[in-house]
Amino acid sequence: MLEIKNLHANVDGNEILRGINLTIKPGEVHAIMGPNGSGKSTLSYVLAGKDDYEITEGEILFKGENLLEMSPDERAAAGVFLAFQYPIEIPGVATMTFLRTAMNAQRKARGEAELNTPDFMKIVKQKASELKVSPEMLKRPLNVGFSGGEKKRNEIMQMALLEPSLCVLDETDSGLDIDALRVVSDGVNALRSPERSMLVITHYQRLLDHIIPDVVHVMSAGKIVKSGGKELALELEENGYADYVNAA
Amino acid sequence: MPAVQETIEQVKEIDVDKYKYGFVTDIEMELAPKGLSEDIVRFISAKKEEPEWMLEWRLDAYRRWRTMEEPTWARVDYPKIDFEDLYYYAAPKSSPGPKSLDEVDPELLETYKKLGIPLNEQAVLAGVEGARVAVDAVFDSVSVVTTFKDELAKSGVIFCSISEAVREHPELVKKYLGSVVPSTDNFYATLNAAVFSDGSFVYIPKGVRCPMELSTYFRINEEKTGQFERTLIIAEEGSYVSYLEGCTAPMRDENQLHAAVVELVTLDDAEIKYSTVQNWYPGDAEGKGGIYNFVTKRGDCRGKNSKISWTQVETGSAITWKYPSCILRGENSRGEFYSIAISNGKQQVDSGTKMIHLGKNSSSRIISKGISAGRSQNTYRGLVSAHRKAAGARNFTQCDSLLIGDQCGAHTVPYIESKNSTAVFEHEATTSKISDDQMFYCQQRGMSDEEAIALIVNGFVRDVIQQLPMEFMAETQKLIGISLEGSVG
């Protein structure tokens, strides 16, 4: 699904990613943990194609294609989804309108017919209720005045609607209380399938109690310094990142 | 917003130059000699078979205009207009005045069909063509046809060209013409009073709610021709009318002049809702060509509890100089101004409103949304004033500007004057930019640059779009997408 080879990326001349190697197979869930400033969010933005990053070395293959040559919307249509750590507000644009525009844009890019209104409404209502998103919330302008929990549920609802093949979750657990964390994790788990891969970025073990990863990576100073099974996360919870920070 | 998708489709269909109304109708025209003189004024008046009093009114205005200077206070910059190098009258030879539909030159009907203007009454009634709207179609200097006149007459509503009204309803025209915008008002209004060509006349009798939307569609076709539309709408006690104005012009390399005057009068408890979708040719990306739009629009809420509401969507014109205003004379009268002004390329917009509170407890509301892209300049200029007798006057103003790119400008110039201590005026203003984060978020969900901008801008103008008559909402959403085509990158 995803192959990252020796990836180096700069922001304003500072090297943030310093040789990332990572392979995710279809159906696998990988977690990346690491201290603040280790480059986790940068990796998620580089995967999604944000402008501000300069790739100085390395490559990313997504389903065998060169991802770095694609624009952000092409990547989205090809199946890359990023659940944002801080979802963006768009005043005046009803959440429903946004969802519809996004779904139809992707369908069009893939040469599929646009959804008609009744079909669209049916799908949205179903996914919304699964993620405890109220019909009233769908009418409100996108993310404007949403609570932290509402924003994250909205991200996962979008993920469910757009049915991507690679889901990148950037600190989806930040700002969530226990109940919201459960709703969001259930939503994510419901999307696990043999055809879909996930990259879960987090600081804390607690998210990984709910979304159980196949592989855990530790990232420090722009590199993956250790990889292991789900028990690695527990070990980190116990001992902290200190060993790895020093090692890097 | 399903319109967003369609918008992109439409944008793609349009050729290199995005303006889709840019075609020229090839039709034989009758022109007055170039330039302006008393003789030209007499020529126009004679063409329209006007009575002597009308000619005198025009000549007075003409003589006054000769002593006036072009205003320079607006934040617009353009080469001096040579008023002697223009034609002041141009009419299709076949159609010197409005006729019944089957007498109109097929070439003209074809033009309006291409523009999507429903002139075929049967088709409109059958629901085949557009919304149920009565249309007055003005082509250069003359009205070529007015639909549904007979049907409207059944409710006592008069809807005809102003030229016809001068002949058929002189008592009403004499009473109201120039009573809101006097012929001495300003340089362009005075010029208009001297040479006004055509426009619409609407009279809604006491207690009548006009049974259909009324609409005038202005088309400038001929080269080097000024269009001087004059519209007068009178709503008698307790009546109501919703009126829509639309405008387009061919793409031409020279600038064309449009200097209109619109006067509205509402008596006790009457209401006029006036909506404009202005889509004159804006000129090309380098600023060549396009319409100079110098317009004086003013409504007089003469009666108590009367109301005038202006809604405008301004997307075209090289230069826009336009301030639809309300004189709130009646007690409890109400004025509203809702505006979307979009500028792209090298367009210059200086637009806004004046709310002049004279009556007790009069109230007004201004919502202005300016969007600047490309290398355009977009200015909101507005006056809110309270006369010393306007006790309890209230105004709320909200002025929002949105910038796209880093080479355009947005300016807000509010004037607030209160001579009554009980008046309450509120003014809110914001300026924002479409952020890179918003763009990236939309793109990450699969939208292209154009789709993302159309979505974000439609969100920005939502408050105003909601004020438009239903059938024009979708149209406007599309227009916004098209107007901003090429604003990124």
C-alpha cells in the first residue's frame, strides 16, 4: 500500500524528516509514537501533499505510484485521507454542503457519477448516526464553534464517507475525553478492513488501547528509531521516550 | 451546494476568455450621429415621440450638465472619457419601439434566447422556460419587448418601457420622474436625464401585491455606445413588488459607458424589493475593454412603514461606481442593502450605499460582502446619517471583505453622521483572506483549487445570497465560481 524510502523533508531550510523508511501493507494498522517535535505531524502533511514542505531526498510510493508527483486533491481521489489534528473552520459553509462537495469532487476525479440528493442524504445520515453526529451539527458551518470532540467525530465521519484506502490519523485522540475517545475509536475500528491501511500518529498509549496496531514505530528527530509489535507502546508508556531521544 | 460542481463544469466549457455573454449580435442598427449636443437631445426625444415637456426637461438637464465636472472622489482610475466620441442612441432598425412578441426581429429573440432570458410567454407559463417572470428586454437604447403586460394589467399593474410610459401615462411620469434623483443630482445622473434612452416603468396600484416577479434585462450590443437606462418604480399604499435587473454586454476592446438612473418610490406600508445581478463585460485579464458602470440608484421610502430593499450581485464591469441608497422619510420606514461585489483581473469597484434617516424610528440594515481577487481594487463606501428629527433611528452595518491572492486591495470607507442623540448606529467590519490552511483542507478532501475557492466564497456570501429571489440563488452561486476563475495560481 505505502512505501516510504529514505524520505528527507525541510521546512524553511530546517531538516525535519531525516531519512524515514516505512512500509505499510494492505490491511495493516501502524502507529507512530514519539515526543513533540520529532516530525510526526510533518510526515502526515507530507503524505497529504501540503505545500510548505520541501522534499530533498527519497520517495513515497502509494499503490506503486509516485505519490510526490500528485497534487493534494489527486492524492485524496486516489485514496489518501488525513484526519487533521486541528480541523479547519470554514465559515458559512454548512457541513453537509462540504461533505457533498468533497464526495462529488472525488467521484468526479475517479470518473464516477455524482451522487443524487436522496442517495447522498441516506449515506450521510447513516454514517452520522454511527458517529453520534447530530443532524443539527450537519447544518452548522464546518467546524465553526464545534467542540474538540465534535471536530474529531466530524473528521472520522468524513473518513467513513470518503472510504479512503490509506487513513492517516494525526493525533486524533488529542482533546478527547474518555467517552469521545471511545466513539471515535469505534468509528475507526469499524473502518478496518483487509483492503485499508492506517497510520495512527499519537503521543499516548491510551488511543492504542482502543485502536490496536499491528506495528508500532518510535520516531525521534526525524527518523524511525525503533519498530516493534503492540507491546512496544506499553513499554514506552512505562519508560517514556528518553532512551530514544538520547539515542537519536 | 450542488451548484459548485456545475460551476466548475461551466468554467471548463467557457473558452479562453471566461465571459460567456461576450457574443455580438449582427443586426442593422440606427445610430444618432456621434457626440452630444442639443440637437442630439432633440433627436432622441423625437425618436421616442415625446411630448414637449419631456424635451424641455431633457434640455434643462443637458444645459446644466455642460457646466458640471466629472467627480473624482471615487477610488477608481481610468482615462478621461471623451463624451464627444460616443453614440447616444442606437436602436435595431427593425424595432424602434416595443411590439408584441411575434413582431420582434427573430435575430433579437435569438439573442435573448442565447442569454437565457425567457421571452416566450407560452413557454414560461408551461414551465418550459425558466421562472414565471415578466420581462422588459432593453437592447442598446430601446426596449424591444415587454412580456405579460396584459396579464399584469388585469391587476392594475403597469409594466412597460419608460418611453411608452412617457407617452401613455404622462401624469404619473410627470409626478415622479426626477422626484428621487433630481436631474441636477450628479454628473452622471444629469447626463442620464438629458439623454436617457430606455428602461422600465412600473406602477403598482394601492393594495396590490404584484402577481409575478418583474424583471428588466439590459443588453449593450453596439460599439462605442452609451447606454443610459432610466427606471422608475412606484409602489402605492400597501402594495408590494419584487423586481430584478440583469445586465450583459459583448466583449469589446474599447470601454463602453453605462450611466443609469433608477428611482423607487414607496408610499405608506408599501414595499419594493429590487435585486440586481450585474454581469457586464469586465474587460480582459489585462484590463482592456469592459463596461464603465456609473449608476445612480435611489429609493424614497416616502410613506410610513414603507420598505425598500436593495440586493445586488456585482461581478462585471471594468469600473463600478454605484451606491443604491434609501431616503427613509416615512415614520417607521425601513431600508435594506445587501451586496456582493466581486472583482477579479483589473476590475475596480467603488460601491456601497447611503441610508438617510429622516423619519422617526426609521431603521436600516447594510450587509456588504466584497471579494477581491487578481489585481483588482474593491472599495465599500457607505453613508449612514440621521436628521435631527429622526428620533429612534437605527442602523446596523456589517462590511466584510475577503482577499484572494496578494495583489488585490479591499477598502472600507464608512461615513456616519448623526444629528439626533437617540439614533443608534452600529458598524462592524472584517477583512479576511482565504487561508492556505482552508485551501489545503478542502484539497485534502478531494477538491480542486477552483472548487475549493467557489465553496469558500459561497460560504462567505451566504447571508446575502439568501436575500435573492429563489430562482436566482443557484444562478448567482454559479456566477461567483465563474467570476473567480483563474484567481489562484
